[in-house]
Amino acid sequence: MSDKFDFHCHSIQSDGGLSPADLIDYALERNIQHLALTDHDCVSGLAIARSHIEENQLPISLIDGVELSAATEFGEIHVVGLAIDSANNRLQSALKIQQDQRKERAQQICLKLEKLGITGVLSKTLELATEVITRTHIACAIVELGHAKDMQQAFKKYIGKKGKVKVSQSWMPLIDAVGLIQGAGGKAVLAHPTRYPLTNRKLSLLIQVFKECGGDGIEMAYPSLNPDKMNWLKIHREQNDLLASSGSDFHFPGLKWTDLGRFPPLDTTIPHLKETII
Ligand code: AMP
Ligand code: MN
Ligand code: MN
Ligand code: MN
């Protein structure tokens, strides 16, 4: 079981930089044999990627995935769904609701930006988005219109947690996110746990709540995770009897610190979701 895999990445159907077909080609260049495409609140990239694989008989297995934004008492979190049936009706309806809310949120954010004298962001954002509208598209629009030097600055100044523009969002509750993924036959994974702005005490409570909601796994290997944090996660994974998952959360090629298929290795003794999925 030493196949190369990646269980978390994005395409242009949400906020990634590659089309689903180009993502598959990029994965093959990196010798990845098992790839889960996990776009934000959207599954439309899966059929496109799968057609590309089948038409060209490519040696890669695509795992149907999704990354759901969910509301918890600890704030917004992300739940990755792996090996889902992406045609599941309940999942499809819930995704439509999240996508509509994303459109509404984009409108509200852009209205607030207009009040700050930054005009034209909504139409630029809609131009940049393929399927799902994310804050990444809004950040790119702000940069393209010359109001920030790069995306980081657009988040910092305007649309990030501490930015000038605040819009609340009513994502589905965590219990629904886990239920939808499992109802569609998949495994629910707590995404990039150390990236939420939580103290260790709150994060350990979040992991417990995730387990109580029926969660299956927890990401424990992703870029930016230092060995201390990984050790902390190992303890909490074990205490909550969750399976480990690994993924790059790849969005764009060309970044020095991250790439598709690149994340820290985990000891083979740690029970991993790949044993049940690959
Ligand atoms: P959304 O789901 O629409 O709120 O957008 C969140 C996405 O924006 C995340 O999945 C990241 O890809 C991206 N993002 C969030 N914060 C930052 C940041 N500070 N710099 C760059 N990208 C970010
Ligand atoms: Mn993203
Ligand atoms: Mn995420
Ligand atoms: Mn992601």
C-alpha cells in the first residue's frame, strides 16, 4: 500500500487554478495513482475529470470527494467527504443551497466593498468563477482591479477574518455535513484542523464534537503542519478513535511551499482512511 495518493485538492469548479482534466494530467506528471478531487461545496468537476480519464485510458483512480463548509459552535469549519456517491439527491440539493448562499454572500461582500469605494468587484468575480463562487475569486478580482498587490493582501485588508468587510454566512450545521457525506456512502473527514483560529483546548473540543457527530477521520498530514502540531494531532486522533487522512489541499501550481501530492508522511502504524478507500 505504498501507492502515491492525495485526498484533498481543488479545481476551477471551485477555487483551484486547473480544470479537472488538467488537474488529472498534473497528478499523472507527479505519479499520483489515487486522487480525491474535493472542490468546495461542489461535485461537478468529478464527471469532467472522470470522462478525461476514461476517454484517454489514464492510469489513475479518481475518488469522488467534496469539501463542505459547515457551521459549529467553534465557528466555520471544513469537512472533506471521500468516496461519496456524487449523484446522491440529498447531497445535490444541499450543495445547491450552499452554492446559492455563496452567491448571496458574494453580492453582500461586493456591496460593502462598493461602500468603501471599490467598485466593479462583483462583475469581475462572476467572470472569474466557473461554478462555485469563493472568497478566492473575490480576492483575485480585488487584485485585478488594482486594490491589493496580491491575494494575501486582499484577504488581509478586506475579506479575511480581520479584514474591513465582514459578512456572516449560514453554512449547514456540522451534523448535517457529516450526515450528508455518510448518507451518500462516503467518509467524513475533519479538514486541516490546525488552520482554524482556535486554542488547543477549543480544537480538542471541536475534534470531540466532530466524533460525536459521527465523523470518520481527521486530516493529519498537510502542508504547513509542523512536527509538534502533528504529534498533538496524533494524540487527539487516537483519543477520539478517528482514522487519519492526508492531502495537500492543492489549489494552484507554482507555489514553492505546496504542490499536488506533497504532504508530510505518516507512520504506517497509524490507521489511515486510505486502507478503506484505495
Ligand atoms: P470561502 O470558502 O469562499 O470562504 O473561501 C475560502 C477559501 O479562500 C479557502 O478555501 C482558501 O482557499 C482561500 N483563503 C482563505 N484565506 C486565505 C488567505 N488568507 N489567503 C489566501 N487564500 C485564502
Ligand atoms: Mn479553497
Ligand atoms: Mn478548507
Ligand atoms: Mn480545501
